[in-house]
Amino acid sequence: MTQINPKLFTTLMASGFLPVVTSLITGTEGTLNCNGDTCAIAVAKGLAVDEFELLTDVSGVRLNGTFQSEVTVAELEEGIESTEINGGMIPKVEAVIEAVRQGIHQVKIRSGHDVTSQGTRIKEETNERFTTDVFTS
């Protein structure tokens, strides 16, 4: 499933409830485990959120041997391709890449163990350029 119907979520939240979502789904073959990161992106997209924060057990994304405060999607993709990002971080990084691609403006991955963790912000990449002659009279 790549989308959700947000009606139940908005109804619950408007009534003061906080929905808790499981990544278990039921199909013709019985109960299946959906990747929780993928599930979280579908919920965020369905609710048209402005911010998405993915919690993990590390301080953020490690590239070039250190945790980064900001990275671009291209840097994340390069990190996966070079295997610097590996194992369980791959689905998490793929989830934050998808969040950016879905138009969520503030995307971060950080430690859920440390409330002071700043984590890694995923920067949007744009092709906007300013030229000085636009502002001349």
C-alpha cells in the first residue's frame, strides 16, 4: 500500500486521541509484517504533514566516519551505493529519502534514546538560481 485514508486518523486526533500504528497488515496469505519505516511514510503522506522525524537507535546518519548534521538526498544515495550506509540503516535512509520526495519539507533522522539528539536533517535539493540582472532597474 502506498497511501492511506486519513479520515480515521484526523477523527481520532480531533477527539484528543493519539493513534498508534502497527506495521502488521493482513493479506490473502495471512498476517504480514510491513516495513515500519515505509508504513510511517505512508501515514505522513496521507496526513500531509510538514515535518517528519524518524527515530532510530543511533545519533543520525554517519558519512565519512562522523554523524552528519545535514545531508542531501544525493549524499544519502551515494552512502548506500558505497555501502557506507548499510544494514538496518538502509530502510531508514530510504524512508527519509522518500519523505523528501513526497514533499515533506522538514525531514530528520535521530536517536530515540537521547531527547537532546539533533540528528541529521535531510536538505531539500533545488535548482533555483538567482541572477543579479533580475533585480536591476
